[in-house]
Amino acid sequence: MSLPHVSSGEIVDIRPLDQRLKDAFSNALLRTERLEVMRLVLPAGKSFPEHHVDGESTIQCIEGVVELHAHGSIKPMRANQMVYLGPGVRHALVAQQDASVLVTILRNQQLPHEADDSAEGLGTV
Amino acid sequence: MSLPHVSSGEIVDIRPLDQRLKDAFSNALLRTERLEVMRLVLPAGKSFPEHHVDGESTIQCIEGVVELHAHGSIKPMRANQMVYLGPGVRHALVAQQDASVLVTILRNQQLPHEADDSAEGLGTV
């Protein structure tokens, strides 16, 4: 996988893209076994279709306006607003203005094939 | 505990405090078993002493300038910058200007007193 693995202590830029937004792509900012942070770029009118993630997540609006469709309602999110979504909550995002959002996902702690390794680690403590 | 438990889907304001910063207090924005998000308010000259958290964390500068002391170096963080810190990484924050930061902490899945249970549980897998 070509996803970035930001080092602990490395400073990451999450400024609004502003004029660069129309040419920007969504990108992963960091990914560890338990944590994933990405910036989604959503030009006006674009949407991120309904989906869910297994773990908890937060979505922070960095710029623009996105509609959050979740829990049977539609809420606009503007820059400097964030939302928490519980595990498995189905949701979609629809950009009302050129927008980018920071998505933080807590993965469930172990992938199934990793559970045994972890158990060994704990067993030696 | 009087910590807030934000509901899934509830929009939370994380705007810069600006003029309100000097009278503001650090506050928890959400807390679940695995996730904690708080805003730390650090007026110029104040520091958050060296400490560590067991789980992974991110720190996002919302406004002002804070020095991050971690991994043997000092790095300034400005608004719209964030940093990832691995589990147990000792760090401190020192505000160079009136600042507030958003701290996201992934708790280890179990609290310490539960670890033995967990090890047993995994051991039986």
C-alpha cells in the first residue's frame, strides 16, 4: 500500500485548500493499525455516498459547507464544526460549497488475523 | 463524572476562541470508552507539562502558536497544523501566543484493571 505513515512528532498541514481545492485530491494523512486520518475534498455538488465504518469516527469541516446525512436527518456542517459518529453509523456527505473535511477513523483494535499476535504480546507481560 | 458524552451525529463547535480565549477553560468535547476529544486552552506563556498518554493521540492547533516538545526536539505548531503522537510518547506543550488545541486521544481499549481480563480473554481464543 502506498498510504503514508506519518511519524510520531511530524507536523502535518491541514490548512484550508482555498483556491487549490478544485485541483486537489482526497488524501490519507496518517494511518496506523488503530487510527486513520484523511482529508476528503468535495467540490460543490459532489457527494460522498452513504457508507459506514466499523469503528467510531469524527468528521471535521475544514472549509466550505457539507451536508451530513446521518441518523435520519440532514445537518449542514461549516468550517470549524465537527461531528462524532458512533461505530457503524451510516452517513453521507454532500458538498453545498467547495469543501474539505478531516475524517478521523478509529479502526477496531485488531484485524482478525492480528488477534493472535496481540494475545502473545499480552501473555508475556 | 460530569464529562460530556456527545451523541453520534451532534455537531460540535471548534471555532477559534479569539478574544474569548483569555477567559476560556479547557474542556472535554466528547468521551467514549475508546475516544476522547478535548480542547486545551493555553494562554501565551502557559504550558501543559510533560506527560504521556497510553494510547495514540493527535494534537491539532486551532489558533495561536504552541511549541511541541517531543522526541527530543521542539517544534512550533500554528493554526491548521496537527501532529500524531505514538502510544506513550512523552510530550509537553508551551504556548508562544494565546493558543487553543484540539487533542484526540485513542484510549487503549481496556482500562488497566481490565487488562488481565483481556489477556485471559485473548488467551482463550
